[in-house]
Amino acid sequence: MIDLSYYENHRNEILQFITNRPKRVLELGCGAGNFSATLKEIYGCYVVGFEIFPSAAEQAKTKLDEVIVTSIDGYNFSHLGKFDLIIANDVLEHLIDPWAVIDRLYDNLSDTGSFIGSIPNIRQYKIITNLLLHGKWEYANEGILDRTHLRFFTKQSIIDAFRKYEIVELTCLSKLRTLSKRIQYKLWPDLLTNQYCVVASRRQSKFA
């Protein structure tokens, strides 16, 4: 039995990174469709969602314009055309070959479009401490060591994965509630970051 609550996250904190007014949106791993439903409400955009789990996809179909129920790995996106916004909220780490998917989607991004992805940071200090001091690498039902994660990223490996693009922003999504945590973050940003948000665009020709 699949816990559908896992696929119902609204992820409204990602909205702040959208700087254009997208007309066509592609969401990878759209889950139950809540995030893209919010985009449709705000921008009136046309949304194509990908979701591998049929039960979640059935819910998304009631909210989005089109839902493709299949694996993203190995999928040929070329026939889908251009998108003003490509969204990957906590999806890339679940793929067998996220680097190939990122590369293929470059041709689907419009000239003024953005690829926005939220990606967990494996360099977070609790992960390192448990590994180095206690010899523990324990998977959980959610979080950085979600048991369904196949790939792991650091800030530098996110930059490497988007090498084909122009990275506009790479921001910490961690909640730093106390002053001491904010000071520590200034000193060791990678170690206190649970998750990054990357915003990437097509590389603009210097002759444009």
C-alpha cells in the first residue's frame, strides 16, 4: 500500500524562485499534482506532469492538463516541445541517471525559461557525523537518507550536473531558526544545508 501523503507535498517555498510568468510548465514527479495546481491557479499555465505511481497520477489528472504515467529515466522528451518552466521537486535523487535526464531536458527549455530543482545535500553535518563517528548510514522513510533515494548530491555535484546550463541561483532551503545557526551557516554553509534549490537557464549566446 502506497502512502499517498508522501506525494501530496505542496512545496510552496519553491514559488519564490519563479521569476517569469510561465505559460507552459513541465513537472517531473508531480505526485498528486498539488504544486502544479498552485502554479495553474497563479499563472493560468498549461502543465504537463510526469508521475510513475498510478495512484498518485490519478489524483494529478484531476488537477493538471496532462499527466504522463511512466518512468522519467530513458524517456525521450523531444516531442513535448518547449517549456517556460521545468520543475523537479525532490525528484532527481530518485532517478537511475539524473545527469542524462538533466542534459536531455536542456532542449525542452525555452530561451527565457528556468529549470528549478530542489535536491537534498548529502554533505549535511548530521550525515557526516553519523558516518565518521558512529559508522551509521541509516535509511529512513523521508529526508536526506530517504530509502527510495538512488543518487546523492553535494553543492559541487549539483553544479556539475547542470554544467550544460547557466546556473542563475543555488540556494540553501534549510530553516535556520536561531542566530547561532545563522552564524554557523556563514562559516560552514554546506554542512548546515539540508537541501538546495537550483535555478538554471539556457546559456545565452554572446552574439545574441
